Amino acid sequence: MARVKLTKAIVDRLDREKDGDWVTDMEVPQLVVRLTKTARTYTARWTSHRDGKRKAETIALVGMISVDEARNRARKIVAEDNNPTVETLGDIYKIWDESYSSEIGAAHAADFRSAWKNHIDPHFGKVKLGRLTHEGFKAWYAKKRKEHPRTKSGKVRDTPYSAAAVNRWTAYISKLLTIARQGRHMTANPMEGIERATAKRRLDVFTRDDLLTLGDTLAAVGDKYPIGAALIRFLMITPSRGVEARNMEWSDIDLKSGTWTIPAERYKTDEDKVFPLTPIQVKFLEDLPRWSSTYVFPSPKNSEAPVRREHQRDVWKRVRPKALGAHALRKTIATMMINNNVPLEAISKLLGHSSVLVTQQAYAHLAPQTAGKHLAQWQMLLDDAKEAAAEGGDPGLDTMLMTQAGWSADQYNEALEED
């Protein structure tokens, strides 16, 4: 039986002689496309938890509903069979955990489970769906906004849970209620109309002096924490997530062609993510000690494992010029662009949560001349900042800005060629 991630295009191309009678969806394995001589149908196939028997139920003809709708119906069919008695919000949570948690990333799912265990289940886990009320959720929200979290040692923190945290937990409850309504276990939405506090946003950026200080402190701790310091240096010149850099393997890198490829299966994405490497980045990687034959940044205690997040965080707390995360390095560049009238949409794509190189797809939908104008402006801004950094004598800041300017220049030249 073939296994692919179903899309409309793939489903339309399915051929019984080539693909067989059944094609399984990789995203929702309980969903299959059944191919016969006369029809193609979406079908749910699963092993029942109640009696251990293999079951199948036709969902709809291909073309009658979308792939996403077929997935949702397959989940619902399987969930209802495996959870014949759904009475409480805890029962709905079990459905989410078994059938929906795989839709999101591991970290997101872990946060959902933690929020359920610590903040939602104690209040609503055993409450029957028909007894969930707007007033109950409203009181819970107000209580959580006043509640002070505890440290791992049990000490009560000075400040209560943030609005952002409580709003996130509220969103998790809303997701559970949506699943309940889709499964026809309830009709009303008792969360509707809950007034949520506005999360405070701080400007998480570094000043030029901050970055100069960061360069000095990284140099000072380099001998004691060589791997952690090198990792942070790499994050200064590469707009990648910390987890991507920590798990980077030497086999992912082609220093001759200047590319860094992150395999799709590593983070359950649709396709490989390819970062072009500038000469500065290539030189940085070439000069790194080979602490491990596998990982670029291995664990200081075990070269056969990647460096742990805790080690990065520990070193970062020792060197950071102020209480911000390492991601603030990218926001610093974004702030500079905002102050110089680069479009917010472009900035979002350049420095957002896309794991592709910041400038690679930022202007894909814009006319080449428009792209060139903004990219040229960004390049000039970065060149000016680079010169200022060079005067300050910090190689880390200099390298970071040179790399950003190099990416901008490459994209600008491509835009001119297309024009």
C-alpha cells in the first residue's frame, strides 16, 4: 500500500495500475484513497480499540470534498469509534491527544499537554460537556490572570501569569470545544464572548552598544564554553532557529556549493529546507573544530548527541547584554527596516517564522522593480550599520551585518536580472 501526503494534485494523478488499490495519507494514516475500475473514494480504515477488529468506512467520492475535509471526517469517525462514551472535557482531550496532536509540532503539542495537566484539567477535566458554562470559563480566566506561577524550587514568582500565557491556554480550550462541536457532542460554545486581556508587547531589540558588549563577552567565555559560544556566534550570522542550529549535522552542509539542507523528516515539514551559505558562513564553519563526526555543535559531555537547549540557554544568559532571547538579534535588523519604511509585509516574511533564508521568498509576489527598490534600500542600511560596527571593533557584529548585507545584495542582483 502506497503512503504519500495527500494533496488535490496528488489525488488527481493517482493511478490504480501504478499506485495499487489503496493509497494511505501520511498526515492522517487512517485516511486512504480506494481506487477501483469505476471510482475513487476517500475511506477511513483503522483498528478499533474496542474490539481490536480492522474496520473501514466510506467517507465520500474523490472530488466531492477536499482532502482536508476528508482528513477531518476520518479523524471524527475513528475518534467516535475509539471513544464511544464522550461525556467530559477530559474525554475530548483524549480525542485530541490521539487524533489531532500529530497535526502540530512536538513543542506545540508538549505545551498543550502541559497546559492541560497544570491549568485546564484540574478545573474542567471531569466536568460534563453540558455543564460547561460561560460564567465558569470567565471565572477561570480571571483567576489565572491573578495567579502567580512557581519556580521549579517551589518559590512563588513576583508577577502573575502573563496575558499571553493565559490567552494561549484559552485557545487550547477553544480547540477542544471545537472538536466537541464537530463531533456533535455539544452545540453551544461557552467560550464565546470571553474578554481576553491584551498581551503586552515589548520591543525585543538590541542597540549597537548591546551588540558590541555581546561580542566582548562571547570572546571572554569562549575558552570555558567553546561550543555554546560558537553556537551563538553562528546564530548571529544565520537567521535560523536555535533548534535547527543545535541539530545541524556535518552531512547537512555542502561547504563547496555553499548550502545547508535540513531534511524534511527532521521536523516533519513538507519539504527539505535549504539555506544558502555565504562565504562568511562557509569560512566560519570551516574554521570550527570538529568536536564531533556527526554534529556541528555537539553536547560538551557527549559528542554523539547534539548540544542541548539548556546549554545554549546557560551560555546565552551569561553573555547576553540584557534580558532578551537570542532571537532578538533578528528583530534588531527588523526594527532598522521599519524605521526606514520597508513594508511591514516584507519584513514579516524576511524575519518571520519561515525557516527559509530570510530574503529568498520575501518578494516572490512583487514586481521585480519593487523588490529591487526595497532590497537596495535594505542593503544600503546594512552597509551603513556594518561600517559603524567595524569602527566599534566587534567582529561578531561586523560579521552578522556583512552577512545580512550580502544576502540583500544577492537578492537585489537577482531582481535586476529579472526586470
